[in-house]
Amino acid sequence: MAGRGWGLAAVTEQELLQRIREGRLVEGPEHATERYLEGLKRTLVVSADTELVSAPAYLRAAQRAPTLNAYVSALGIIQDELGHAHIAYRLLEDLGVDTKALVYERDPGDFKYPYAFDVPLDTWTELVVANAFYDRAGFVLLGDVFRNTSYGPWKRALAKVDREENFHLRHGERWMEILASDPATKAELQEAVDWMFVMTLEWFGLPDRLKRHTEQIEYGLKGSTNDQLRQQWMSTAVPLCERLGLRVPAHFDPERGEYVIDCPFPADFDEENKRWRFEQGPVGWDQVLARWRRRGPANEEFVTQLQRGYRELVRAVA
Amino acid sequence: MPTPEQVYEALRGVLDPEYPVSVVDLGLVRGVHVEGPVVRVRLTLTSLGCPCVEILHEDIRRAILSLEGVEQVMVEQVFEPWSRADISPEGLRRLREVGVV
């Protein structure tokens, strides 16, 4: 549907692609096509929802912080995440999206964040592993957007986001070091790593052989493919775990020059016991997509928590 | 035994855990005292509920312990007022680069 449509878009498909090829940024709908804007909005919603839902997910586990300073660190991270969510929703608002409806009136099941956040974090150990693993996934994905996006307003906003995620990783790594140094806490740390490592591998989505990114890459909305981003994540997450003496089901294969996953992947996940059913062997990605669509155990609780104040306000003034 | 200037120089390598600005350029270092092998640093924070306080203390200790003749580093947490005006021109320039000020 190229061309000058009825919407905000103002250039032809050819003019847009020419602009992107020349490395000139898209500054607003006046430089874009409807198709580009729809793709951009879809990408921004995933990013915004992910940052937003991390707040209740992290807050729940932060209650288990071992010291006041640790609690304040966790709250600082949550505050950063809410700031990042605000940036992405604000960019959506500038594109004409009704963000009030998007955030506060949407059905919990329609939120677009990774399934990982639907699995509740129950301990301080799981929270710091989330900071080291999940925030690293966010850092990898947003770093790719920052370097490659053709959308100027997002690129500029991400300079700050990128920096703040650094602190989250550092916090997670530092606490993993502390927990790994004592055999009593190391066992619990290993248990968290056992389910959360594979959960983060899954975060990057369908493998390249099943998914083509022509639109996202052609439009410069992202620069690397899912498999490349998964590799990038493993290239720092695996050495971190190896240094701390933690077992992970992946290793670097010098011959292939890349990381290799050593467990059935993707696999079926036992939500109740937070463990992968590796004994059943690998499952199809269609099964994974079905699980993602159903959403996980904490989806409704977290989204309801985010929407509660707004709903009470609406009732109060009605 | 390092001079206070050498300690400041080492502290210029200690960056805020979020932004690429040193604790010196941020205006957080409020005094350095060297007594033999013991170095004391007076440190304030940008906010009372600073989430990075433990990381900052660790980094400061590590940076100063790498100086010759230092055996002990004591970071004294003071809560002296801090404002934007305490950031050095170089610090402001770097913060502008990452979209913070």
C-alpha cells in the first residue's frame, strides 16, 4: 500500500527507501509511508510493554531484598524501566496512538512483552539473575535499534536508555558474584540460572530459518536477525556464568565460530515448577508460539496492578 | 604514598555506573586525605536514595588501592547538598552527549 494515503504518511515507498539507503533519518510521518509507520509502531509497542511490565515483575521480587541498599538499588532499576517505558509510549503518542487506551484499557492478554515476564520472580536471587539475563537481552535488542534504527526520535532517546541498562547489568552481575561465592547461596543461584538461561534464549524469538525479517531490516527498524542477537547475548552471558562456575547449556564452538546450544531447544516449559521438560526433547516453535499467546501465570496480576489506579480514578469520576 | 592530586587523578577513572562521567566531574568528591598508607575520601551523592552507592564505593576503593603505597581506603559517606551546579564543564558536555542534561 505504497503511496500518498489518507493517513499521516506523506511520501512514496520509493522515496522512503531512498532516504533510508542514504542514511538520512526518518523524523516523522512526513518522511514515511503507512507501512513503515505500522511496522515502527508494532516495534515500539513491544519495547514499551516490555519495559513497563518489568516494573511489577521486579517490584514483586524486590520485596525480598537482603539489605536496604539492595532494595534501593532494585527500586532505582524499576524507576529506570518506567522511564524507558515512558519514552517509548511517548514516541507512540507522537505518532497518533491513544496511549491512555493502550496502557490502561488494553486486555492483559494483548500486551506484547516477552513471555519470560509472565513467569513470576520469587526470590532476590531470581531478580538479580533477571537483571543479568533479561536486562542483557533488552540491552542487546535496544543497542541494535540504537545503532541501526532509521527513526530519528527513537535513536536519540535511546542514547540515555543504553547507559542506564549498563547499571542494571552491573547490578545483576555484582550480585551473582556475591551469591556464587558462598556454596549455600550458589545452589539457589544455579537453580535460577537453570530455567532463566533458556528462558532468555527463547526471548529472541523464532530462528532465522523460520522467520524472514525483510520488512524490519529493509526499513532499518533493526540491524541484526534473531539468531545474530541470540548469539550476541550468549557471547557475554555464557562467559559470565563460566567465570562464576555456573553450568549453562551452551558453549562456544571455535570451529563454527559461534555459540552452540546444548539442550533441547525450544523446549516445553513447566510453569508451575519453573523447569524445562528437556526429557521430552525439543518441541516445535508452533508450540512455543501457542504458549506465548496463552500468556503465562503472572500476566493478569501484573497488568492489573499497572492499571488499577487508572481504573479506580475512572470509577471515582464516573 | 600518593599525593591527594594523584588520588584525584585515580578518581577521574571512576565513572558513574550509568553515565560516562567521573565522580570528580560530577562534583561528588568532597575531600581527600592521605595519612600514610590510609586514604580517606569524602563522598556525597546526587540523591539520598542513590541506587548505585555500593557500586560507587567498590569502584573508588579499587581505583585507589591500585595506587602504590595504599593499604586502606575509607569512603566516608557525607550527605552534603549536591546540585547540577557542581558538575564540571567537561561533565556537562559528556552528559549532553548521552541526552541527560
